[in-house]
Amino acid sequence: MANRHFSMIEYFNHIAANHTPELSFRGRTSADWKRWNRTAYARLLDLLGSFPKPAPLRAEVVAQVEEHGVIKERVVFDSERFMSVPCIVCRPKGLKRNRKTPAIVCSHGHGAHGKNPVAGINGGAEIQANIGANRYNYGELMAQQGFVTICPDLRVFGERGDGDNPYPGRDKCNVHFIRGAIFGIYTLTLNIFDLTRCVDYLQTRAEVDPDRIGLMGLSQGGTMATFTGAVEKRFKAVDIICYVNPWKGFGVRDANFCGSQIVPNVHRYFDVHDVAGLIAPRALLLEYGMWDECFPIDDCVQSIKPLKRIFKAAGADDKLDVEIHPSPHAFGGNRAYTFFKKHL
């Protein structure tokens, strides 16, 4: 029999190997960057589709505790007509209410516990192990460094997860992606919207400087930091932890993502570094774990050079920082502190 091809896995691997995204940045000059930035930003917004209409926040602080030198408030606000956002707001103990303090939105990754480990909430052995293995409590750690942080549950996770799993044997992110797609609504877009609403809420707080707000996240939180940082210009500094690397590896070869982290056609136009490049000329820190088994370092380093080219063309060489730390899939807990203190 003649040579035939039956594998869909290999089919997509071949497609990826020969694919160059249509809007991947190829320029060098400031003029090249300005043209690309304008076109790429408009295309990304088009791919994401319409954002919901904001509802009045109607924010409530429903509980408060003090742990490890941090005041932690459980806050709930409305983002749109049929959706509310539960969050943990962390602030340094003793922070004066009228002192204008920089703030950071802290997005969690693809885990059952949502915001709680990021805020350092003690929810038992599993959460504590999660925090220990991944330095996952960066919302708490950044508050200990003097920032106000807000740690929301993304849709499909934590208090917004409809219980443990309403679709046994399936990833509920994928189910909601399919469900939303028939309306042209995507979970990634909705979560970007909710993180921008976190900014709206932070800007109502007396102790927050409304012009000094940053964004950070690990893993799927890195996805959120990448896309939300690209879209929302109010973020002055962004820390993407263990995420930015080519889609042909983790996305196509490894199928290492879910329906909450993509929109249709995104890789037709962009690679991940291009989306992250839309953060320029604002400050960006890329964190990578040397022993990351989720996003291998050999894949990740492929994104550094093209991102440096984007930032150089944007005249922002000094705004891009890269940290490769001796860790697995984890927050480094090193350069992020000085990065945010410098840029916020």
C-alpha cells in the first residue's frame, strides 16, 4: 500500500511544523512596531469577540481575617448581569486607608481550589501542599511586600465551579468552551473581562493608587496575564509565570491546554510571544522554572528572542525582564518583588 496518514495527532503536528502565524511580528524599527501593534491589537480584540456589558459592582466585604501579617477580606462584586466574582483581597496589616498603595491582580492557575492558595488561605493539606510545591501563595506574598492584592476565582473554578465537576470524566473548561461557542462567547474573553472588573473594583478602594496596578499569574494564570495584559492598558506591569512558549509545543504536540485558554483562530494570526508582545511598551517580567514539566524550559526559551525584538522595536528594551529560576512549575519568589516595586 502507498504511504498513507491516519493519525490526527500527527496531522496537527505537521500543520504546526509548517505554520507561520499571519501577524507574527517580523519588523525591526519603531515604525514597524507601531503598524504591527495597531493591527495586531485590533485583530486580537476581534478574535476575542464582544465583552459583556458591565453591571454596577455592588461590592461587599463579607468576611475578614488576619494571617501572616496580612489582612484578608472576602469580597464579592458583580461583573455583569448574570455573574458575580468572589475574591480575596490581601493588604498589609497596618496599612492606612488613605495611603495610596500600588495593587496587583493575582490570577490562579488550572486547579480545583481557585483563588484560595494564591491568597494563602489555609484550606487543608492539599492546598498547603500546592502552596509548598509551587510557591502558589503569591497574592499573600506580594501583600507581605507592601502591595494590595486581589485574588479572584476565574469562571469554572473555586466558588464558580458548580461543585466538584458537573461533567464527570470531562474537563468542564472544554464543556463550557463548546457551550459558549454556539453563542460566539468564549470563557477566555469572559475571564479577561472579569479581571478588568477587578481593576474597576480596586480603583474604588481608598488605599489603592488607581494609576499603579499590576497583574500576575502562574500557568493558566499566566495565560490570563498574557491576554489580559495585552488587552487592558491600565496594567502598568505584568508578571507572566510559567506560560509564554510556542503553541506548536504545549498546544499542538502536548495538547496541554483547555477550553478556557483559547479562542478560535488565535494561532492563525499569533504565537504566544506575539500576544505577550502587545504588552509593550509597558513593563513585562517573564518567569520560567528550570525544571518545569508542564512547560519545558527548552520550549520556553524559544519565545525570549522574538519578545526581545518586539520590545526593542517598541523602544522598551529596559521594560522586559526574564527570570529562569531553579524551580519546577512555580512562582520564583525572587525578581517579582523588585520588578513591581520598580514599575508600579
